[in-house]
Amino acid sequence: MRRGAEFLGTEYAIMAGAMSWVSERHLVSAISNAGGFGVIACGAMTPALLDAEIAATQAMTDKPFGVNLITMHPDLFELINVCTRHGVGHVVLAGGLPPTGSIDRIKGSGAKLLCFAPALALAKKLIRSGVDALVIEGMEAGGHIGPVSTSVLAQEMLPTIAEQVPVFIAGGIGRGELIAGYLEMGAAGVQLGTRFVCASECIAHPNFKKAFIRASARDAIASVQIDPRLPVIPVRALKNAESELFTAKQREVAQLLDEGKVEMAEAQLQIERYWAGALRRAVIDGDVERGSVMAGQSVGMVTKEEPVTEIIATLLDEAEAALARR
């Protein structure tokens, strides 16, 4: 883990996945204080909200943490400016290729830039563009996902790119044995989201946490795209009544496209805003039937609520034991 830990400035190269409404000051600071790397999920936040969240997190930890920004956010460059003003050391860009000028703006501030690479060709392009590290996330993950499994992506991409930049593996990781395996393959570290949702420090509603503890891997299903003209990135969440509501939302937005009432970019933004609202209903309000309970397939390995320090210690113990058996 040394390479990843040095890149992040942490004790352990364990990044926390950025989960909207979940990855806020309390969980982020707890993970960083425990030796991992917390990441604020900006999501649909305004620049003013992100400004307040970073300041609050800095008041709770003096350890490094990052900020995850969505490339399609209409105020992306102002959000980058907010990170710069606070001296955020690492920015994670998610949701597509970085817009023109965003890489230079982030790196010009002195921050290190991480991007998601769902395919080898895209990874090579991002490396040429100057990104400092990559996150490879497979379809087992919660939230927005791609079509290929983590294990396949790791096998395809690590032998080619792991020597060029630090690579963090994400998606479906619930135990330390798997962390050890990816490190042996050349990864610099890992990223976990689902595993941290039931941390004691996480502000998620008790109903949300109970849903995770009760769920098995097969309960975390991917959403279905119903209209090929409306490209919708699949979202993995626990199956509930909300799954049908999203299908209805897609039909509604597709009809607006048909009628020429919205452009494609606005249609996609409406879908993203829908997810943000549905996720809030579940995480904050505790409505786990009509809200989106985003979870990865590793949810079956989340069996209790416990402090972040214990979660990280368990993962490290499992990884060390696996390596010792080698």
C-alpha cells in the first residue's frame, strides 16, 4: 500500500467512495482520522454548500481528505475554485471525461487529480491528459455503474497502466482478502463505499442502515434504461418501490424530449436531480421504500453498525492474514 498511501498522504491506501448525502463531514473526517482517505461527495451541492462542507470537515480533521466533483455540474469551475480556496489537496472527477480546462485548473491549484477510468482506452487518454491517479470501478459498485465487473477491469488494465500512475480499485470490495489480491496485481490502493455506510459516524438514517444490514448481494440490482434515446447511466440500489418510480421518471423525461420541451443535456440533468432527491429521501428521511437505497453488491458483507476504526482494522487484519498465508 506504500505507493497509494504516499500519494494520498495517509497511513493506509483505503479511499472512501463518494456517496451523496452520506459522504459528508462526519464520515469523511472519521475515515481520515482513522488513517484512511475520506472523500466529500459534492454531488448536486451549490458552491456555497460545498464551501461550508469543506470548512466544517477541516474543523474536524487535520488529516488529508478529497472532494469528488461531477463533471456535468453546471458550476464545475466555481466548485474547483472553492476547493482551491480551501487548499484541498486531492480532487476526484467523476461522471465522464473532464471538460476542457478543468484538468489544468485543478492541477494549477496544486491539487492532485484522480479520475474514473471505465475502459483501458479511456485510462490511457486520461494519463496522457495529465491526471495524477485513476480509479477503476466495476459494475458491482453501488450508485452509478458501468457494464464491466471489477475483476475483469483490473485484469485488463492494471498490467498496462499500474506502473504509470497510482491506480485504486473499487466495486464489490467487502473484505481484506480481496484488497490483498488487488495490491498483488499492481493496484496502489482501493476504494470502498458500501462497507462504510453502517459506520457509527455515518449520519445515514437508522432505516437506511437497517436496510443494508438485512440485504444480501442479490438485493442490490441495477436500474434499467427504457429509452435508447435517453442515455441513462445505470444505478445499483436495493430493490424497492422506488425502482418502478424511476421507470416512470424516464418515461416522463423521454416524452419531454419527444415534444421538444427540453434539450438532451437538460434531460440528463433532470435524471441526475431525480437521483439526488430520491437518495436524500432514503438517506436523510429514512424512506427506504420510496427513496433510492444505493448499495453495492458487497452489501451482504455489511452485518452490523460499528466505528470506522474497527472497519478499517478488520480490513487490514484480513489483508495481512491473506498475505501471510501466501
